[in-house]
Amino acid sequence: MSVTFGSVGDIISVCLLVKDLVTALDKARGSKAEYQAAIRDLWILERVLLEIELITKQHGSEATPELRSLWETANQAFRVEIAGTSSSLQMLLVTASITLLDVNRKEMDDKFDEAKRINDTANSAQDATLESIKYRIELANQNIEAGNSVLGKFIEALRLKWLRQLGSELKS
């Protein structure tokens, strides 16, 4: 029996692919009814493929024209259904991808807003600290100027006192 799709290896590969697809869809929790229907269809497909594999192993060399005709009819119907299911799955995957992108964008926006808020808070705290430092420097400058003024008056007073003492000593 020469068949392009139907060798035991092909059937096993398709079964594994269907099983992986069902597992992936099942892990997408919160799926809508379409996902659940697709999962049910894929489980049915997997079961049919396993049955075909079993029949092929048991009666592979005994294929009659009736069985071959039945197989061709089933194969054509299967291909039509797979094409429809494939389109639906592709549409669901595109929808899921767009939804995931939107969720990721919202999460990134939230993280960006949080980082901006933290940055603004840190900037405000730094501005307050710089204002405090500026005020203290101005106060220190005022104190230094006042001290310099007092020191200048003190030095002037000492000079005058020294000159007076010198004048008194010279008179005496």
C-alpha cells in the first residue's frame, strides 16, 4: 500500500504533534470556547490517528480496494477538516499573540510609570537636600562675613590701642 501520508512514522509524528498542540493550548488557561473546541477536536484527531496506526499495524498488508477507497475518502475529509481547523487555530494564535502583546505593553507602561514615579521622588528628595545645603552655605558665608567684620574691628581696635600706648610711652 503506497501512501504519501499514512506510513506508521508519519502517523506517529502527527500524533505527537497533535499531542503537543493540545498540551500547549491546554496550558493557555482562561481559554475561550473556541480553544476548548479546538482541544476536543485535536483529542478526537489524535484518537483517530492512533486507531489508524493500530489498524495499519494489524492489517497493513491486507488492504482491499474497499478499504483503500474508504481510506482515500477519509483522507480527503480529514484534509478538508484540518485546513479549516488550521485556519481557525491560526486566527486564534494571532488573536492570542495580539492580546499577549497588549498585555506586555500595558505591563511595560506600568513599569515605566513606576520607574518614573520613583525617579521623580528621588529627584524631589535630592532637590530638597541641595536647597538645604545651599541655605547652610549661605548661612555659613553670612557668619564668615560677620566674623570677618568683627575681626577687622578688633584688629583696628588693637592697632589703635597699640598706637595710643606707643604715644603715651613716647610722652612719658
